[in-house]
Amino acid sequence: MAPGVELFLWCIVFAIPTAIVCTVLNRLITYDTTNFDLEFVWDNKYSREQLEL
């Protein structure tokens, strides 16, 4: 196999799990931060829809 093709395939092999991990962390952090704000900052006075989150 040509070295360029092999390098490209290895990049894909590492990029896919990296993208998955980044996506999961982003959603986890965003969801957790929003719940913290709703509970401690807003004292559960508002819903997500009211705050347009």
C-alpha cells in the first residue's frame, strides 16, 4: 500500500475515536453546567425553555 494512503487511513482511525470522545465530553459538560446553573444560580425558578437553553 502506498505510504500516503496508509497515513491517511491511520489518521482516520485516530480521528474517529477522538471526535467521539470530544463530542461526548462536550455534551456532558454542557448538560452538567446547565443543570448546575438551573439549580444553584436560578434556584429552579425557570425551565430550560424559559431561559432558551
